[in-house]
Amino acid sequence: MKNNDRTWVEIHLDTYRANIEALKCFLSPDQSFMQIVKADAYGHGALEIAEQALALGARFLGVANSEEGRLLRLQGITAPILVLSPSLETEIASLIDYDLTPTISSWGFAIAMEDHLHHRGKQMPYHLKLDTGMHRSGLSRQEFYKFIEQISKLTELKLEGVLSHYAASENDPDFSREQEECFFELISSIKPQPSFIHLANSSALINGLASCGNLVRLGILSYGIYTHPQQRSLIDLQPVMQFKSRVSLIKDIEKGETCGYNRLWMAEHDTRYALIPAGYADGYDYLLGNRAEVSIGEHCFPVIGKISMDMITAEIGDKPVSVGDEVCLMGGAALQTHAENLVAGYNGSSYELLCQLGRRARRYYYLNGQLCSSSPLSRRDFVPADFSDSKLNSIIEAAVLQRLDSSEIGSIVYREMLSSLFFDKDSDIHYRKGFRHSIKLIEGDSPLHYEVETELSYRKVLDSEYFIVACAQSETALQAYLKRKDVEYRWLMDDNFEINPDSFIVSSIKVNELRLSTVSRHKNGCLELRCSHPELNTLLGKEVDFVINTRTIYPRKSHQMSIFITELTKGISLSFSYPEDWTGVECIPIFSGQNRYPKITRSGNIIELSTSPEEWIFPLSGVVFAY
Ligand SMILES: *Cc1c(COP(=O)(O)O)cnc(C)c1O
């Protein structure tokens, strides 16, 4: 793959699927699995992993907190989501709003949630967490019997599952057995038995510690990272994530010279090293300095010296390495760069390494051997250029769902506004690109009005075989035209003028090379021109160029002219040309979108406002020219 990134993350969903299939072989016929997608699926992308997991039969998704669950809901995930950590009372509203199942292990939380549910007139399932030896969250054996009796009296919270968690399923079978027995003893006293009973994480599953219960929670092994060396003989897994970069510089270093901060590595002989533009700010752990290896092509090379914030160095000796060569820092074919082997060098955690790696990198997703999507560089920001039409659609839908919580992100408010005002929720949003609108006021002969020539051009996906150009005679009529989807262009005629075939003329209207014909009709004092061409249907669904020219009139008594943007638009240029002898024409932009201050240029008697072609402008933007 060729990209322009310095560092990037590849997520191989095919590998994830293969890992899940391999893990499923360890499930008994009555067992299903919960995919753990907390911490953005251990850095792999919660949405993408969740979608694959559900397609492979996952019954639940497991997240760390309500916010992670909410994000999945906003992205359209409807499957059951269990919040694994104890929730705070401040998260209850979100749990209820987004149908997130809490894990409960405290009475205070249980009654607070019951109370909320009662007020909302809603019932919800919960899972009860037991502490069988981990001693983190969960009810102890002593607390358990009284608690289960009390909580079963609550009417709105319904027991759906019971769980506990192993403290050392990967390396302490004896202690794990004790935990399993304790769990078994406690759950057998629950009448009736809840629908889901779960204890095992992924290591427990392959270590034969999952016989208790009907649900297994799969985390690290599904991402292809072993938690114990002996596991390799039990199951064949491959890392789903690869963290990559490329060589940015190659340098010679002489015997006795040192490389990097604090001079922690010294050349034992004349050699060469490669500079790689990734550092601990990219999540490549500081402790990997002088310990890790990277792979370039067929070979692995030692990382020399300390890890810098943005760079690392690897000794390449006389091996054929060139600037631009791809470097694999984690994952990939070489075992040396597998997370578990990298962290072994500094006694670190592979869970941590996965979560932290590539946080300033773009993620590329592969499915069926092909690049299928990529996530934006900075996932917290809305970068419209990163989204396709349909993605933008779903985001807008989510924003609408968010209506009551819209204080969160300013841009969501914009899009929410846009969606409710201008679009049907379930249709595709076709935005206009390269929007140019020029208006030319000409002195003319009439004492009452100026003559006006307008030209409007833009690119847009054609979604109908005809469209309307309308001239409205009142503000109300104009509003009605704004709501109609088949109206491409509207002009407001001053009340004092009668609309007739001479006062509003469409002089030319083109879609690509087709010259459209118009049929005009008067309706409630307005003029509607139906524009069509027999061959327009061949362009349906395609992006086409619209060019609309009109000639009309504008009252002399008015001392301003406004142009409004009525649709989501990418890149605009608005120009106003006025009679040569005018002076002091002002231009007041009212823009919403990425750039609220378009570029204003004046030349002679023309004022032009423009943005870059990549900039998004939201509806209700516009400009007023005052004179
Ligand atoms: C994170 C987590 C898991 C997944 O554990 P792995 O070791 O990654 O398989 C399972 N259960 C709970 C409660 C967790 O928090």
C-alpha cells in the first residue's frame, strides 16, 4: 500500500476473523462470546471490531464505561453492550438513554439506578459482578447472599447475568481453579438462574477455565497477542494490528561514537543506522530503547539508543535499506515485533502497548485482503473531507439522535440544524461543490429597478430527471421553496413588482453539455420553471455540472443585496458586480462552517468572496452587499 503517512496503523480484519474462528473452537456448543471492545478495542477501533464480532456471532460487546458504549450507539451499533467497570451515578442517565447494561456490585449504585428507572418508567437488565479472588470490584462471598436477596426486590432492575473475573488465568491454574469453584458455588444459589453466566476471559478459554457459564469474554487473544509463551502450542493466532513507518534518513556512524540522548548506545565498529519517524509520542514505548527490534524487508534490526519523542534509530549495518523503505514496528510476520515479545524486553504490558500505539496515526482497515476504510488522523475532530456522503449521512443522523445533548460539540449542532432544516433523514445528502454565484447589477433604463444578470454554477449529484427554478413573490413563498427538494434555484422578487415572463427570465440552463428546456407556470403569484431534458435520466446518480443563467430586476429603493447558501456546500465563490460609478459598497459575510471568514477581494466594481475548494460551508451562510 502506498500512502503519504509518516506512521500508520494497519488493522487486518481478516486476521481478526481468523483469530475468532480459532477461539470459537474452544467454546462448548452452549457457549457464545462477548467481544471486549473497551479502550477502542485495545486500540484497534471499537466500531470496526464490533461490526466484525457481531457478524461472527458475538452476543454482547463489552466496554469499559458508558461513554464508550454511547459512542458505539451513536455509530449505529444496536447489539447488547455490557459496561464492565462499575459505573458512576453520573453515568446513569447515559446508561438508560443508550441502553447500556451496567455491571453492578454496589447497593448505592443499584438503588440510584432503580430510582432513575422508576422516574423514567423503564426497566433494564443488569449483570451482577462477584469477587472470587481478584479483589478489585465485585461482591465478596460475605456480601453476596444478603445483596442478592435485597436487589431481587427491586422492580425496575432485572438480573440478566452474573460474572466474575480471573486474576491470573494465563499463569496461575491453581488459583484460577479456586476462583472457578467459588464462582460456581455462589451462582448455584441464585434462583432462577440468570440468562448469562460468565467468568472466563480469552486466556481462561484456551486454558480450560471456561467450563462454568455460557458466555466467554474475548479480549487480547482475539487481537492475536499471546499472554503466555505456552499458548502458542494451543492455538494459532496472528496479530491484527501492525504499526508501520518508513525510513526517513540513513547515516553512517563511526566506531566509538554514540547515538541518541544520554549517549546510551555506542558503535562497536563503523556501521550505519536508519532514522525512523516514530517515537514515544506515537506510543512506541520509551522503555523500548536499546531493547526492541524493527523489521525492514526481510530483516530485523536492533533499535539503538533511547527512544525520542518523534524518532527512533535502528542499526542497519551493511544491509540494503533505503530511505522510504517500509518499517514494521509492531505486528507483522517477524516474531520479534509481536507485542508480547516487544514488552518482554522491559517487563511491560502488551495490553498497554496496543492501547497506546499509533495514537497520532491514521488507521487503515483491511478486509478480504483489500483496504476497506481508514479512520481520520485525529479521531476526535470532525474532518469532513474524511467522510463519504453516506458516512456524513450517518453522522448527521446520529446528531439528530443527539438532539437533547447538543451542547457537546459545536459542529454537531450545525449538522443537526442542517439535517432538520434541509434534508430528509433517510435520503442521501448530496452537497454542492465548487459553488459559484455571480450577480451583476446593471443601471438600465427603468426609474424603479436595476437590471440583474445572475450566473450560478456548481457540481452536484443529479437525483431527479427534472428540477425547478422558482421566482417567489413573498418571503413565505420563498421559505416554501427552500423546503422543496426539487427546487435548485430561487429568486425573491420585490413585492412591488409583478412577476411576469419579462421580469424573470432563465436565459440558459445547462447540466453538463445538455441545454435544458423550461416550461413555466404561474402559481399563487410565483413563477416556477420546470427544467428538463430527455437525456437527463442518463445522468441520474452521477455528479454533474449545473450552470443556470437568469435575467431579472431589482428595486432601486433597496440598498442591499443578499445571497444565501441553502445547501451544504464545499467551496464557494460569490461575486457582486455593481454600476461603475458606485462607491462605498460594503460586504458583510455571515458564514458558518469550517471557515467563517472567507477571502474578500475587490477589483474595480466587483467584490468577490471565496473559500478554498475544500472548505465546507453550512446552510444559512451568506453575504449581504450594502450600498
Ligand atoms: C478486559 C476484560 C476482559 C478481556 O480480557 P482479555 O484478557 O483481554 O481476554 C474480560 N473481562 C473483563 C471483565 C475485562 O475487563
